[in-house]
Amino acid sequence: MDFFHSEAFSSSIKELMDEHHVPGFSIAIVHNGEVASAGYGYADVEPSKPCTADTLFDVASSSKSLTAAAVALLIDDDEKYPEVQYEAIMSHLLPDDFVMPSAEYTESVTVEDILSHRSGMACHDDSYMGPHAAHPDDARSVTRNLRNLPVAAPLRAKHIYCNMMYTVAAYLVEAKTQQSFSSFLEERFFRPLGMKSTSVQPIRTLAKGFADRIATGYYWNKEKSTYKGFPPPDCPEGEGAGSIITSANDFIKWIKALLHHESPINKKVYQGLVRLRSLANPDAEDLAPFESPAIYAAGLEVYYYRGYTVVGHDGMISGFTSRFFFLPELGFGAVMMGNATGAEYVADAVRRKLFSAILKVPEEDLAKSVSWDKEGDNNNENDGAKDEEKEDKEVQPQVTPLSAYVGKYWNPGYHTLTVQIKDEKLFIDATDRSFRCTITFDHVSDQTKYTAHLYDIYEEGDEPLRAEFVFGGSRAVRLGLDYQEILNELIWFEFMPEGKA
């Protein structure tokens, strides 16, 4: 605790925040039952509002630990829910709702499979519709849409991180308990643990009267050297996968419960949550010295460092980052939250400092960071490859009139995309999706092959995808987008003539 309260520790955090353009950062630790916390910088930049350990952040995928624990409580209750077990078949628990694209998967995927990202389903994050859509998704509709989405690997053959399956888990809780997922968490976790300011979705945080404590998310525009701010969005279509709004002072109570098996966590529930299931990094790439590959359990990742077990998870959405971990053998845990994606790097560096202090290891021995998001690293590399491909091929002029591509295109899993013309380019407004973006097209070759540029409305930037049109006669009748690179095939949308339902 002396290290945590030292001026050197505080100064290092502030320096890291400046380096990575993070306006606000909050941290709490627990050691042998004793809790300490602190906040740094600003929850809001303009007007400035200090960030404290009670500032509320969207912790994104760190929420998955509570979703898995909610399912674990059902599993632990043999009297009310004897049918809910880790090895139970999901389609038997949710008949008619949980249907995969083939009977092989439908009749085989278990509760354990969806909680450990080994169902074979690709992430398909761009398939679900947000609150701005004409027909927004919820946990049930996301579950029912699985039948329309292609799988990417044989069952249990590969770790594929899939947010949707945690929304399915939230729906399982709702279907079995006959209460909303948020009410279940409130009743079984938040109130018993004294997490009074924690809620599912910003709208419920506002309803509790905590509007003045919610941090603004920020994106740092490097070219303009300015921050772009935005509030955490409501994502009812993502419940279970994320969308828990909490503070460092609240969330450390959850970590403490896990560490010490405090109610509602008992030994059986804990063992179910940390059971090793899916190897997230089978090639053991980019490991720090004395560190094992990470293994996904249920809403938690587990790895081993210098003989000690490290359990935790991280979370990231536009403008917000979180990370928590605990070392059960040492009774130590920590949670960190920031209101910019650059907080990922701050949290990783602070984690190393905490490891150094608690394990009595020189910090230089921890110089190489633990990478919790190998998929993110790979995506960056692939984006670079796409950029090179685009630069090599982006030479042929657009000859076919753009009007030949305009119209609505439909895919049963990804719904409708409307191609328009804007600023003399093909354009799609996809801001009705959960991951809100717009898409513009640059011609590559043959009047059919394009590079589609996804522009995130919050963090701007450009995520290039391979795109292709197929013509029937004088107009485009199919649109393919490389939404899921892991599939090695495009997601195809069929043209919908006017008047067609």
C-alpha cells in the first residue's frame, strides 16, 4: 500500500496519461482485504471536472466477468435451475431461439462453449442493430439471428472471441429467471456487494441520479491536437458482452468477492469461472519472460507469471478502456479505467509497476507487456496489408455510372445496407448498427472491385475492407463485404428492387 500512495507512483501515472493522451484515469487495488483507490486527471475536459475513484466509466468487455458469474449462479442453484449446467446444450435450454446455421452446431454447442469463445462462431460485430435502427436488436433477437450467420471454425477447434455469445448468455439468464438481465445483476451482485453506483447501460445510471459522475469518452485527434468527446452509448443489443457502467471504487468490490469467495461467490462458483477452457494464444507469441499464454475460462482470462496465477479481463470501446486482474495466491487485485482508448497503454504500464511492487521484481524484468488482445494486433497487421493492396491497385478509373450501384442490399444475418451517392462516391450510412460507422468506396478494378472504408463516428479513422459488386445486366445485383476476414469469404448482400419486402 505504501507504493500505491507514493508520489513516484502518482507521477508515473500522470506522465503516462500525458504521453498517451488520456484525460482521466481511475484505479483501485485490494491487498489482503484492504482497499485503496485514486483518480487522476479529468472526467470531462470542457468544462473540466476532476476524475476520482468514484467517476463512472463504461468498462466494456470487463463486464463479461459478471455475465459469466450470473450464469454460474444459475448453475449453482440445482433446486431452481437443475437443467442449467456448463455441459448443457444451449438449444435444449433455449429451444427455437438458439439455432446455429447447421444442426451439427445447434445440437452440440454448450453453455461452456459460449462462455469460453469456442463455439466456432465468428464475431460478426457489424451484424447487430443499435438503438438508432428502425428495428433495434435486443438479447433475444441477437440470439435468434445466429442461424443466419456463418461459423468460422469447427466446434471447440479454435478460440474465436465472440461478443454475441455473451449477449446470448444474458438472454439465457433472462429466459430462465423471467427477469431482466439488469435486474438480475442488481439483485444478485450490485446490491449485495454494495456496488450502489453500478448499472447496466448509461440510461439506468442516469435513472439513479448519477449523471454528474459519468465520464465523457474521448478520442485524440493527432492531426488537430484536440480531443473529441462523446458520452458512453446505450447498447441494449450488447448486454452481457459489455455496457456495465461502474467506478473503480465499486468494481474493486467485485474483484474482492472473487478473491475471497465472498457472497454471492462461493468456492464452487469460483472454480467454475476460472476453469481453463480455451487457449487464446496457442502459438505462444509475444510472451514476456516467465509468462504463460493466456487461457480463457468463463468471462475471465488466466495466465501464469513466475509461478503465480493471474486472472482478469480487459475492455475497450470508443472512448473507454478498462482492465482488471488479481493474483489469488497473493490476495492482490486491481482495476483501472480510463476515458480514452490510449488508457490501454497506461493500464498495461501501471500493471507492470504493480507487479513489480507486489512480487518484489525489478520493473525492467517486466519490460515486455502482456498482450490481452492478440486479435487486435493481428488486425492492425492485416489493415496494413490491405492498405498496400489498395495502393497497388487503386489506379483504374470509375467508368460505370454510380447510379448502377445505388439501392438497398439485404443479407439475412446483416440485414439491410443502402448504397447511396455522396460527394461523387458510393456511400453507406451504417450508423444504425451497434458499431456505428459510415462506409465509402474507392474503385480498385473491373468496375466491380472496391476498397470500402469504414469511418467510425466516434473515433473517426479508416478501417479498409475488401468489397465487390456483381452485375446482372446493367446494374449491380449483389454486394460483398469482407466483414469477417476469418471466414476467407465475403458477406454477400442481395439487391432488393423497389417495392420488395
